[in-house]
Amino acid sequence: MSMLNSAKKYGLYTLLLGGALLASCDTEDPEPENEVEVFTDVTLIFTNNADASDVVRASAQDPDGTGVQELVIEDEITLTAGATYTLTFEILNALDADDVEDLGDEILEEDNEHQFFFQFTDGAFSNPAGNGNFDDASEGVNYNDQDENDHNVGLSTEWTAGDAQTGSSFRVRLQHQPDVKTGSTGVNDGDTDFDLDFVLNIQ
Amino acid sequence: MKISVSIAIALSLTVCLTSPGMAMYFPTDSCEYEIKGQILDVETEQPIPFATLLVEGTQKGVAADDQGAFVLDHLCEKEYNLIFSSVGYKTVKHHHDWHHGKIKIYLTPSVSTLESVVVEGEEVVGGLASVSLETMDRADLATKTTQSLASAISDISGVTLISTGTNVQLPVIHGLYGNRILIINNGVKHGFQNWGIDHAPEIDLTSANRIRVLKGAAGVQYGPEGLGGAVVVEGDPLLLSKKLYGNVATGYQSNGQGYHAQGQFGRGYEKFSYHVGAKHIRVGDRHAPNYMLTNSGMNELSANVGLRYHLPGWDFKVYYSYVQQELGLLRSSVAESGPLFIRSLAAEEPLFVREFSYQINEPKQTTTHHLANATVDWYTEVGKLSLLLSQQINHRDEFDVRRNANLPIIDLDLFTTQTLLTWDHTAFHGLEGRIGFQFFYQDNNNNPGTGTTPYIPNYNTYRGSAFVIESLQKNNTTYELGLRVDYEFNSVRGRELNQDLFRNTYDFTNVTGSLGMVHDFSQQLQLRVNVGSAWRAPNMAELYSFGQHRFKTQFGLWRYYADEEGRLRTDRVLTEEDGTSEYERGYKWINELALNKDGNQLTLTAYANLIDNFIFDRPIAVIGTIRGPMPVFIFDQTDALFLGTDLTYTREWNPNWESTLGVSYLWSQNLSKNEPLINQPPINTQAEVAWNMPAFFSLDRSKLTVQGVYTFQQFQAPRTIPPTQLISGEVVVTTDSEIFDFKDAPEGYFLGNVRWEWQRGALGGQLEVRNVFNTAYRDYLNQMRYFADDPGRNFLFSIQYKF
């Protein structure tokens, strides 16, 4: 240890010699950044159109964002057969527990660059029928919202649950399509902001 | 560590004790200076027999011999104005200092509009003769003005380039690249964001008068990190007593519809000289044979100025250069999510192809680089003392395709201060050499407002160094010895993902050395042998990189670890206490045999480079994220061995025809795991035929060069595991698993190039076709090989007026 110290001491002498020529040698801390790109928590919120108190929430979480911790799908989606729901989202960045950020507003601001796409077990819903718009972007989902160019966004969509079933699938993908989005762009255009596959039950 | 400190003290004592004593060994009779040189024809490069040399203002003079060589001895002064002349040639005046070595005088025929020129030899410095060295002078560089530094030197055997697309190119020497190659710009280490393979040095080729590529352990003289070698860029020599000289040039290239303009001029007076240069180049989207390479354009502006003031025995020089770059990166190389990466890998054609445009959108890099140097040279009886002060400011912004694309994802300011004090002592018992002290300081700061956790932290690096290189000539053999001590201290400040601050300080002390020999078997046959060590501290990106940038999610050595099951973990920042990330230490042994006989020039180089704790970047996993599965890369460390050989054979069939054949072969291995490394240069062969065409039409001369290059597939590439197999769980990979890549190494390819240069008086030009056959190919060392082909056929035209 003392050897190390003496080496450091002599080293520092050398540095001081040269250091005299420097205007400043301060070490600054980097400013904390607001992570604007990372999603850690996505929650699907199905609200029954006939009864605003009937709310079904299903969440997915990747608590360390870019870190290697695996994504966890926390809930299954359980809807009532025949009921009509409006699906909205809560999209958060909770990397910093003291400063949780809601990214839904940002997507709304840039809605001409974003679109939500859906894929589900064929016939899970009576409306929309089919299996969603992954395979064909132009049909199969009831969008409630459009951007300034009148293209679908999907921050709000409408769903009428079909017959009772368990273990079906409901997949939602948010695509970021800067300079790409048109009326006909699909699930593979642009880049993926999130892509989540939930288990869907209807009872 | 104690030993190294003692050596440092011993070194400084040597300087203090020997300098007064040494004066005794210098000539007491002051009329013992001499000037040696050779007088040549500028066009044919043949000697001019019996040309004359006159010392201005005296009756003293001498005639050259039949080989154009002359020796003027018994001179009492150290500096003279010399006048060289010969019948039929333009007379040239040259200011000569005794400390400059052998000079070469190129006389221009009287009928030509060009001026005669003088080239000063190397200053008397020993210690690097045994290192394999290649030099490119202004004439070589003039045919490459629109190329990058790396591309320009990549014709040298054993040198290739690694790139991230068309605009970001780094030199590779014997399989090593990045910050294992020292880039020395006008005497100092180029201070730039030298990490990863997506940052190229901001150096404008036209600012260089000469580029020297050292392929051995050059670290003793130039500083740590030169494990692979060094690229030394020298500016205009600022000669005194020189008429106004310079050139203006412009050109166009078809691929990318690029254009450039450049100009430079200089003048040397009796005591003062200057040189000024500037260049602008703009290129739009390049195209591969089958599609557009969208967003591959670039825009670069550069300027430089050098001043010299001379007093007897003293030289004062100031140099400033500015480079501003905006570099586009292939749009299709961005994959924010795994599914897109997978589709990009599988796609025949890039996923994002648009019409041609000059527009540079995200992803892109913008940089500005300032370099300011001040040098004082003092020529004394005991040799040359030189003090160099240098300051560089590098500002870099990088933009990714993302929701906040207008914000840079990387925004860094890097300040580099260097002080270099050297003493080139005159011969002492036959020993010639240089003793030097160097101080290096670097301050890197993240500018706030990127909206993302800093990819690399703020840091300050302080380094103090002392070195000595000496050479001794005995008969036909020169022996060389070099020794260097470095102490480096680092202070790091960064942010974790949750914006918690982390801090660390650590230091390194190192001794490196080199031992060399040059033996002349005969006038024609020469052998160089050099064994050298070098070291390099892991750079900040290798230690601390964290996060996603373009298509990669990357973790530095101190940002990940493997748990008991070998699974990757990234939940804490490591330190040196965790025992990972030793500094790299390299040992390079290089042998070069050069034969020059009857118009045959053969150079055979064989080398072995052992690197302990070699740090490299490799794919490791595909992990599930909210965006879908993402490819993950880590920095890893191992002991590695590089064995290779380069062969160049040039044959001058007659004064007008010349052919060259070159082969470079490198074998490399991860010794700890007994498996291949990744991103190593494949075997490369090239053949060239040049024809100096006789004068026709009104052209004074012209030259046609035809070149064929075959690059083999990399047979030593790691195994391939497509990301889909990792996602499906078909293949499970841990940190201990054998190395893999996401895509096969591309197939071998042949490229044809043709160049025609012409000269008519002061006017010259060239017409060049690169990739004549419009071959669709991917280069293993281009990171874009995952996404797109390299550029297709390119016609380049340029015209130059020289005065």
C-alpha cells in the first residue's frame, strides 16, 4: 500500500509540473438527465363504456430499461363477454422512482409519428372481428383518434368482447414512424417503441 | 511500481548530469560542419550529374558527382543559403540548417512552368529506424484528396481500414485499430472521441505534407496506446527562402454527386515563412450497385495555417487547424428494436431506401475540432531542444433516430492539453537519440440536454511520461534501444440509469521498452528487427458504456458482470476492486527484409503480437425488453495472439512500366478460450500495373494505373447464431459460451480500379474509376455489413493548378 502511495506521490509531482500550464483541472459531475426514450411500465386500461367503474388493467414492466433485466408481463387481461370497452394506456418511465414520467403526453404530441397496432386470437372480439391489423394495417381495429393527417393513432380504441374463452392472446405494438407514417404504413414500418403480448381471458 | 519510479528519477538525473559534460565531445574547431545531398530531376526522379551548388554570398561551392550526390564540408557556420543550378534547369535557392539530414533537391526543367523544390531529410534522430515504416508524401497524397486518412493509407501493405459506413473510417495496422493506433497530428496525439469503431479522426488529408505509418511498437516515442503502431501526420515544413508556392484544385465524383474545392499557398522569406490551406468537400447519398445508401452523405470544411520565425539557432512555429464535419450514417443501420434488427439482417435490400439527396438526417455525427500548437526549437552544440505546447478542443454531437431526434444523444466536449519537451542530443560515443518528457491532460464533459443517461461519463485523465530512445551504429548494423515510463491518473464521474451519481478514481504506472536492429547485408539487402512492448489503459467507453446507440445495446467492462449461473447482470457499476479490466499490455516482434536490386523491390514483413488483456467488443445475447428482443454487445477481455505477414514486390520492367504485387495475411486467436476473435481483417491481395505514358497531344506526361484487389472471406470469423435462435431459446448463450456473430462473414470479393493522371505545365488532373465492375460486395470490417452493400462504381474527376 505504501508502495502504491509513493508511486502516486511521484506521479503527482510529474503531473504538477505539467499541470501548471493548465487553466483549469476541475472535474465536473454530469448533470442528471431526464430519460426521454425509455419505457419501464406500460399499462393497458380497458374501461367499460357502459360502466365507468368497471376498469380492467394489465401491466408489463421492464424496471431497468436498457439494462439486461428481462421484461415481465405482470397481468392477464380478463374482460366480460359482450361488454364494450375503450382501451387507453398508461406509459411511464420509472427509472428514477422519485421522478416518474408519463410518456403518453409525448406520444400524443407526436401522434403523426406514432401508431398502435393490435393482434389477437381470431374471433376474440365480436367487434372488431378477425385477428387485428398486424397482417393488414388498413382494417380490423376501431381507432377513436386520428392525427392531423387523418391517420389512425390508437391512444384510444374500442373493443367489444366476444364469447367466453381462456388463454387467448392480445398483442399490442407501438410503432414510431418518423417521416414514414402514411395511411397505409403497417406494423413493420418504422421502429418499435413497445411490443407486448398479453394473455386474454373472456368470461 | 517502485522500480518504475526509480527509472524515472534515473532518467532525469541522466539529463542533469550528462548535458554539461557532453559538450566536450563536440568539435572544438568550429569549421567542421558539412552538408550532404543529392540533386534529381523532378519529373524523372533521375540524378542530374555534375549539377552545381553555391553558398550564397561566398565563393564556396561544389559540383555533384555523376550520381548527383554532393558533400560540402569544412563549413564554419551552421546555416547557409544554398543555390543549386544546372544547365537546362531552373535555379533554386534553399535555406539550410546543419541539423537537417541529407537533402534532396528536385530541379525542374527550364521549359516547365513549375518551380524546383528542395526536400529536407529527417532530422538527426535515432531510435525508430528499426520499426517498419512507410511514408506517403504530398505527391502520393495528391491523388487521394477526397479520401479519409484511413482510406489514403490503406494501400500500404499490412494496413487496412475498419469503417462504419462510407464516412467513418479508421486505420487498421496488423489487425489492431481504434485507440491501439496512435494518431499523431503535427507532433501531438490527436485528441478526439477515440472509442468504438464509429469515430474517425477529424484530420483533413490536404493539410498533410507527409504521412508516416509506423507498423511496430511506436509507443516508446509517441506515448502509450500504440500497440499496433502509429500514423504520423506532418504539416507543411515551412521552408525559408522559398518563392510563393501552392495549388488550387477542384473535383467531382459520380457516386454521391460529390464535389470538392481546395487551395493552399505558402511563402518563405529569409527569417519568416507561412503556409495557409483550406478545403471543402460535400458528398450526397452514395449508392450501392443495386440501391441507394440513404443518408450516407457528408459535408466537411477545414482550414489550417502555419507560421515560422527563424533566428540563428532558434525556430518558432505556430500551427492552427480547424475541421468541421457533418457525417451521415446509413439510415437503415438504425434498429431501435430487436424485431427490426432481425428484419434488417435478413433483408436483401436495406429497409429504408429513398431518392438521392444531399440532406444529412439522423443518424448523423457533427464534430468541430480545433488544434493549436506552439513549438520552440533551440539548436545548441549539444543538440536540439524542443518545447511543444498544444491545445485541442473537440466538440461532438451524435444524433439518433428517436422520438427526440432533434436532441443529440451524445453531446461531448473534449479538451486535450499536451506539453512535450524533447532533447535530440548529438552523437555521444556514437550514441544518437532523443530524451523526452511529456505531459498529457484530457478533460471530457457531457453537455446536458440529451434526454438520455450519458453513454460515457465525464472524466479527467492526467498522464506524465519520460522516455529515451537511443541508437548506435557499428559497421553495417544499427542498434536501437527505447525506454519509457508513464504514470496515468483518471477521475471519472458518471450517472447510473436512475441518475444516481457514481465516481471513481484509478491510476496506472507502466514501463515500456523497445529493442531494435537494422543490418545492411549489402547495398541491396537490409534486415530490420524490432521487439517492443506497449500498454494501454482501457478507454472510458470500454469501461463505462451503457445503453443503446444506433443498433447496439452496449455494456462496458465495469457495467456488467455474470452471476453464479453465468447470466448477465447490469444492476451496478463495478470498480477496479472487482478485479476486472486490467490494462492491455502488448509485445510486438516485427521483422522486415528489404531487397532492392536491378529494378526489383521486395519487402517481406513477418510479425507476432501478443496482447495480454486484449479488450474487444462482441455480441453476447438477445434480451427481452419492452421494445421486443434486443441484441446486446459487451466489451470482453482476453489474452490474444496475432501472427501475420505482409509481402510487397515491385518490379520496374523499364522506365515506363512498373508492376506491384501485395499480400497481407493475419492469423489471430483468443488464447484464453482458444477461439477466434471478431472483426479481424481477412486475407487481402492486390496487384497493380502502372504505365508512364509518353507525351501525347499537348500533355507533358501522363500515367495510367490499373489495380485489382481481392479480399478473401474471413475464414477465422466466429460461428453464426441468428438472433431468432437466441429468442426462441434454441441456443442458450452465457458469458462463458463460445463467441458468435449475428451474421456470417461476407464472401470474398474482387474490386477493379483504374486511374489516369496527367500533367500539362502547371495544370494537372486525374480521372479515376473505382469499383470498375460495379461489384456488389460487403466488407467484413464495415459495421454496415449487417445492413447494406458497400458503394458501387464511382467516377472521380479532379483538376489541379500548381504554382
